[in-house]
Amino acid sequence: QVTLKESGPGILQPSQTLSLTCSFSGFSLSTYGMCVGWIRQSSGKGLEWLANIWWNDDKYYNPSLKNRLTISKDTSNNQAFLKITNMDTADTATYYCARGHNSGFDYWGQGVMVTVSS
Amino acid sequence: EIVLTQSPTTTAASPGEKVTITCLASSSVSNMYWYQQKSGASPKLLIYSTSSLASGVPDRFSGSGSGTSYSLTINTMEAEDAATYYCQQWSSNPLTFGSGTKLEIK
């Protein structure tokens, strides 16, 4: 059974760095063709892809976030991580991690709400 | 960046009615993916590689298309299908989603 669960600080102040953890089970990020992606959704808005990390450690980022993103993984502990620097109120959103491969993002976490407020 | 434009933005259908949602890409993509998101829930994969049904998805859902034009069809609307639907492309980075189609039950 594949499950993913996001964890994060909940609230942080503008200019701080957001650190998110995706803890997963039921698959390995060392399996060929597998990736974990991060996607966010502002309240009442659509989905915005942020980054993917692949089984071979290839990383892809959304250029709209202009080098603020760092994705990484700990394969042995079944975790993926996302850091976003210089957080702003516009980054307030629910952040999801999801398992991905050539068949799309087929399993999603429940999401973690992150609020940026002074 | 490939922009995905969904239409309609909002629609409503009666039980048993056929529903079609369209996704137009600003450049040609090799495949399209479709997700369903119910209120307060995470997105759920419905269709992958344009026309393949994800595991556990009822066969009243289907996908089709090629190039820059793709569609998701619900053959016979059911109350449980009320949700927001998103298309998504993996063909080029950045990966992008459509802005969503909200489907309501009449």
C-alpha cells in the first residue's frame, strides 16, 4: 500500500525558509522511473508544480520560483524534502507531495497547510 | 512554458448526462493526464497517457486527444463526480496544470 505524508512548520514569517518533509511507504525512490514531486495549491486556486526528484537523483524545478527551491531525498529512510527560501505571503498554500512516474502522479499525500504571516 | 487552457471553467450536469471537458495546450504535447479533486481532498489521478484509466477509476471516465487538443469525458454523470478536474502535461519542463473545471451536479 502506497502512502505519502507531508510535514512542515504550519506557520512561518516572511523571508524565512520553508522546510517540508515527505515521508512515504509502499515504494522506493531507488526504483527505476520513480519520482516524488511537490505541488502546491493556494486557497481556492489551482495546482502549481514546484519540483520533482527522480530515482537517479535528477532534479527538476519550476523556473517561476527563481532558484528559491531545493529538492532532495533520503532513499534509505523513504523521505523527500523541499526547501523554499525567502518565503512571502504569496507562498501561503497547501503543499502536496506525490509519487510520480511515466503514468502521472498516482498517489498523493493529504497535504500540509503552510501560512506565511508576520 | 506550455500553458493549458481548460473549458468550460464551470459546468453542471444532470445524473446520466454526458460531460466533456477540453484542455488546449499552447504547444504540442505527447500525452495528457487528468486529475479529479473533491472539496477538501487531495487530487486523484483519473487518466494517464491521454487515454489510460488509472487503477480503480470507473469506466464511465475516458480520455482522448493528441497534439494540442485533449478531452476528458464522463459518459454518464453521477452525483459523486461533482468535483474540480485538472489536466496536466509532462512533456516539457516546467510541468504544468490547467486552471481547472468545476463540475457540479444539477
